[in-house]
Amino acid sequence: MKIAVSSQGMSLDSEMDPRFGRAKYFLVIDSDTGQFTVHDNTQNLNAMQGAGIQAAKNVVDLNVEAVITGNVGPKAYAALKAADIKIYLCEKGSVKQAVDKFQAGQLSNAGQANQEGHWV
């Protein structure tokens, strides 16, 4: 399974980024092989608006089946759900720790956005 994790850095030891839309990077990990790729998200760091939707579009284009992040707003949540991507919430830790928790069934599947929209 391909999983995108919001990350502050470019390695599995990097801290998760608690933000989805404004995460610095997304690491896409193949949970079967452990292989990963790094995808820059800096174009959304200072976006005036639409960061969550644009990040969601970028993640959808990576053909992942799940996302692990700390927080997700309503528009990003709707965009990911529309693409049938499961969203899991993890409060903190490294990317590797988040993936390990996911594989152990310790992360909750987000039933809704857990963050208000930026412009609400």
C-alpha cells in the first residue's frame, strides 16, 4: 500500500508535519517494501488560500491509498475522500513512527476534518 505522510523533512526519521496543506514535504512510503519517495510541497507553504485543496490534488496524483497527517481541513478532507483516499491522524513523532503505528492499527481513521478551514 502506498501511504503519503506529511513531513517536515526528507527522511523517514524526519518529524511528521502536523499540517496537511502547508506541510513542507510528503513522503510516499510503500508499506510492503519500505521504499519511499520525497515530494516537495513548498509551493503551498505561503499560499494565501487553497493550500489544502492543492496539496490534496498533488497527493491524489501520487496514487496513494492513504494519508497520515496531524490535521486536515474541510476542503482537503473532502478532496481526499472524493478520491477514495483514507485519512489517518497521528499527533506527533517521526514519519517512520507514524507508519509503524499505522501498520500496527494504532491510528484512527478520520471521520471528518479536525481543523477549521483557513478562511472560516
